[in-house]
Amino acid sequence: MYWSILLGFIAIWYDEILANESGYDIRGQIAISNDPGWQTRTLISANFGEYYGYAQQNGSFVIPNVKPGSYIVEVLNPKYIIPSVRVEISSKSSGRIRARKVDYVQPNEVMLVKYPLTFRVTDRTNFFEKRETWHITDVFSSPMVPMLLLPVFFMLVLPKIKDMQDPETKKELEDASKMMSNPQMPDMSDMLTSLLGGTKKPKKSSSSKIRR
């Protein structure tokens, strides 16, 4: 008799502990249109599968019996990309729920969102990379283009630069070009002396003197 009363008190005390440790529900809405049957392919996960729920026909969902803490709520669908939301359930404020955006780059930055949650599609999931297409701009990004344009620049622009120079320099350049075109090439020192405006060295006679 004594043991049955003791076991009864223990059972009542354990039920009270479970009632005090009962979790809270995370509620929200998913907005997906023009895709019949998307609810059957969608799973709502909290803390990477620790808690989960399912979407109803009207797009609403409930993740039941979630204990106080911080959770990342994700909407998993193979066809859509939907941003995640961090949900914080307070144990001191009678289960007060606060939601904010998930920012992996700046985790300390807090951007609150409305609760109950509302998830919207941002993009479709691409399982394959888009085939690259040819554009006219690809020609200019080729490393061979500068190699082809530099000779054209020297052929077309340099003569214009020569025309803009003073007559003396122009004459010296013309003399140098004539020397380059002459099959009998002069001495390199003579050519440099003529270009720099110095006195020309007397050329040696081609006929050698016959010693007597």
C-alpha cells in the first residue's frame, strides 16, 4: 500500500516535469504558385532535421514540440531555392519566439523578420551549368588581339607621328630609312652619328693603294 502511494506521487511529479518541459510550435506559411503538388515534395526542417514538419494544402506548416533554443528553419524542396530563417524561442518569456534572417557572412548582424514565418522562392534550382555561348566581346579578351593590333598601330600611327615632328628630325628619319633600304649597308657608327647630328666620319676608299 505504501509503495503504490509512493509510485503514484512519482508518476504525478514526472507528468508535471514533462508538462513544464513541453516544447512550442513553430508556424509559418510557404508561398509557391503554379506548381501543383509541391506540398508532397516539401519538408520543413529545424536544426538540420532535429525537428521537422510538413506543408499543408494551403501552404501553412507547423513544427511541433520544439524546445526553447535557437534553430535554423529550412524549407527543403528539390526544385526551389528558399532562404533559411533563424528562430529563437525564449525559455524566460513563456516561449516568446523571435525570427531573423540567416547571414553566414556577418552572423552578428540581426535583421528581424515577421512571425509567423513566411517563406518565398528566390530562384529555381539549377542542377546543370548553362552552356557557354560565343560573344563578340570574347574576341577582345583573347591574348592574340594585342599581338595583332600592335603591328597595325606601328604601321598606321607612327607615320602620323613622324609628320608631326620638326623638319630636321623628319629629314634625319627619312635618311635613316633610305640607308636601311640601301643594299649596301653603311657602318652602324656612321648611321648613329647622322641621327644624332654629329659630324660624319670620312669613308674609307674602296680601292686599296698598291704599294710600290
